Amino acid sequence: MLQAVSVESQVESRSAQPSELQLYTKSEYLHDITGRIELTRPDDTVSLMTMGFEPDDPAISRLMAVLTAASERGARISLAVDAYTFLLNPYGPVTTPGPLFWKRGLSKDLYTTHPALRALEGFKAAGGRYTIINQPGRAFSNPFGGRSHIKLALINGRIYLGGCNLDQSDEADIMVGWNDDDATTAGWLHRLTDQIHTKHSTSAVFQGVDIAHPLDNDTDLLIDSGKPHQSAIFEKAMELIDQARQSVFITCQYFPNHITARHLKRAQQRGVRVTIAYNHSGKHPWPLNLLHYVVVHLERLR
């Protein structure tokens, strides 16, 4: 299994009530933020971060139109897109290298021909700010390493965090949203995203330090810095699996192999009911489908 150096965020809630945190499917999330941004006024602040970006998707195209209109009427809108979108093109029957795989920078002609860049430039022309973060330092770099997996939306004091990229709107994924009544955490996240825009890099901002930001006495926001062999989120997930006494239900994009598989196996051996939901290898484009088929086959042998 490809192990990517990543930056991720997760809400770890010990006793938060359902009325405080709201869960969204991907389509619900996109519908909700689009509606809220459509109502923004001059001087309102909106920050978005995504790893994948596919403006040709109807829901994302609608969102970009709303972001552009909000920028035109004076709202402060910023969008950070990870360079993954330009290192790899995973959307389609075949996975192909993107323009940043071959070189360090994006050529000028791509700004009029590449769908993602055309959408971003149109947004910028209306007064919005966008940054392609974590661009590679050399050609032929690993498209999976050094990526930011932060998926975030901030609409003034409304916070959304989770797994939803601004790409295929029919994918199964989840986002959690809540109102930050005193705007303390929202303000902190707005400042954090502004630093990422300024430095064009998540690693330059986090500098290898994972963050556990308290939301209240019962809830922490965990952010991985992307440092190899270190992950506050992963450690917490393994801790929860090891503490389980009745059941574990885990959903993953890919089969949870290696260390996670060992923890799940030990849980099952002590009588815990373990259920894993993940994408069939056939759901991934070539050649990633072959890679994930081999991973699952090797795990079954183990």
C-alpha cells in the first residue's frame, strides 16, 4: 500500500451532543456551503481548503460561480488547492500524470487550457484569492508524498471539517459542521489558513508538530503536521480500536492494511465484532486498481 505523507484534520469528541455537531454527506455539505456563501455580504470571510479539485463537476461548478459572485460583491474569499490536482489526474478510466509531475511550475498556456486553472483564474479575476499549495520542488516527484489532506470550509464563524474534497460530488464521504459561537476556533483556523496561503506550504506552517486544539472541555481538534512516522490522528484511531469491547465499524477509501489491519485483527480475536467498509479495487482507475487488488490479496495471505 502506498503510504503518503499527509496533513489531515479530525474532530475528536468525547461527549459532544448531536445538537452541537452536525454530520453532512458530501452532497449535503456542498449544498449547505453553497447556500450559505450565496447569502454572504461584503466584508464576510470565507476560507476553503481541498486536496482534490474538479470544477467540471456540476456541484463544484455551481459552488465556484457562487464564490465568484461573493467575491465580486466584496466578501473576502480564499481557496487553497493542494498541488495533487496538478500532479495526478485520477478522475477517469486511467490515472495519468498531471502537468506538475513533469516540471516544478505550471506553464502560462495551462492557465487557459487546464479546467482547474481556468476556474481558479476566473475566481481570482472577480477578487478572490487562491493558492496552489505544496508544489513540488523538482520534476518527477512522488505525487502522493507531501500532500495536504485538510478539507475545510470556514464561513465567518461556521466551521466544516472532514473528508469532503471539492471534486466528484456523488462520492461517499462525510463532513462535520458546527457554529463557533465565540469565533475563537474559527478565528484561529482563518489565521492558520492565511499562513498556509502566505507560505504556500502546510509543512512550512506546521513544521512537523501535530496539533491538538481544544474546542471545549470535552472536544479536541487534531491536525497532523505531515511529518513521516508521526500522526496524532492515527494514534488516536488505533487507541480507539484497542479500547473497543463490543464492535468496531471502520470506513476507508482503501483496505486498511498493515498496522491498522493488525489492530483490527487483535480486536476481532478478543471477541470484538469488526466491520470494514472500503472501496472495491474495481472502483479505482488503472493502474491504482491493480495496486489495491495486490494489497488486499497480500493482506488475506497474512
